[in-house]
Amino acid sequence: MRKRYILLALLVLNVANLLAQSKNDVYLFAYFKNNGQDGLHLAYSKNALQWTALKNDSSFLKPSVSKDKLMRDPCIIRGDDGLFHMVWTVSWKDKGIGYASSKDLIHWSAQQFLPVMAKEEGTRNTWAPEITYDNDTKTYMIYWASTITGKFPETASTMEDGYNHRIYYVTTKDFKTYSETKLLYEPGFNVIDASIVKDNRKFIMFLKDETREPVQKNIKIAYADQLTGPYSKASEPITGKYWAEGPTAIKVGNNWLVYFDKYRDHKYGAIQSADLKNWTDVSEKISLPKGLRHGTILSIKTKELKKLLAQ
């Protein structure tokens, strides 16, 4: 009997700790504006719906790598090493991506250019990189969309400058040495903007079907048991008739919340689901800084937000 009470007390304590931890968490949106020429922008929210720009919506980090020196599509995650790790699109037509790390999201390491597609002859671009961490293997996976001239002719189109993307990746444990580049996802269509999150034992990939003929331009989902795949066939679209891109997903309580750029409408949208199958549009409930474009959402602590607010 005493053992049962001890176990119950420990369970209550764990739940209390989790609730206290969640109360201290704040959501942070990392994004870019215009063409990404001025760098990293940050906004925060306590409910994941109403967002306020930090630092008067000025840049926290100006881009310095690649010939174009852009910082588009920033993705930031908190690493197992306690650092924030960020990757981004450096150029419309380069063969690599940008990388930097930070302890506080204010002071950043020297920016690096990672030539992840340099060995792939015919590569036209390296877009929208993201990072996902696998706690089981203690490995980070960096992945992005690229078009390689002549590959996957069965889905080639002459529209939109002939881009025909697939998702590629590298892995690393320390952001110093990296694996060889490999193909991550070939769904049988032109695909970009993959964003992967872990839920229990499953990895969930939110992705954009970039097909132009016949037009798709929507967000879909694929699943895998391991971070590096193989990933399942893509689901039916989870977004509506508008054109959508740049999904970023978070779990708030028991509900999934997916933000995406309704880029033709020049505004953001959001959908919500408890089961990843039945989705409700909550776009009218969100409020974002003007001009916010493709980014990612993560959680930070209240004490970390206080430092950002002081900037």
C-alpha cells in the first residue's frame, strides 16, 4: 500500500513539474521579411496565436555568407547541447546553406556556408533547410529541397522555370563533421518545404506538394519510424484551395497547430487538429507581425524571452 502511495505521489509530482514547465514556456517564431536581405527576425507568443515582434521587428542577425548574402526560411532548434542551432537559405541558386549557433538567440557564432549539394552535379538550388534532432541516436538531420537538372523527368514541367525538387539530407552529431548528402524523400511529385517533428515513436513530415500541372500547391503529411526514413506516401491535402507553403507545426496541449504562408494572398494561415486527420481552419484567430514570411516555431523559457525583450 505504501509503495502505491509513493508511486502516486511521484506521478502527481511529475505532472505538476510538467505543468510548471509548460507555464514557463513561450513560443518563438523565427522568420524573414522581404527577400531575406536584412536577416533574422523574431516574434513571441504565450498562446501560439497572437504574436508580437521583438526588437521593433528589426534584425537579430544580418547574413554574411554566400554571394547573395540572404537569410531566408530560418529554422532554429534547441540542441541537446543547450545551444540554439540555425540553418537558412542563403541564395536562390547556390549549392549550400547557412549555419550558425547561439546560447541566447542574441549573440551568434560566425556564420558558416555548408556546401551540402556541391558534389551533386547539375544542382540548381538549395532551399528551405530545416533541422530535426533524434534523441535515440543523438543525431541531427539537416534537410532541404533541391532541383538537380535531368533527375526525375517523369514529374518535370516547363512551368516555373522548370524546377523539380526532391528532399535531400545530411546528418551530424556535432555540426563539425557531416555525412554524405542523400535523398530523403521522393514522393513521386515535385516537393519542397519539408518540416519534420517527432511525436512519441513516429516522425511526422509536413511538406508542400509543389506540382504545377495539374496544380496542387498544398500541404500534405508523411510518416516514418526513423528520422532518416523511409517516409510513407503523402496524405491528401490538409490545406484548402488557396496556395500554401512553408509549414511549421507545434503541439499545443493535445492539438496540432500548423502555420503556413498563403503566399498568393500575402498573408499567413493556420489549421488545427487533434488527430492529424481532421483539420479546422483557425486563420481568423491568429495575429502576426506585418510582412512575416516563411519561418519556424520553437519553445523558449520565460527567462530567455526577458533577455530578448531587453534588446
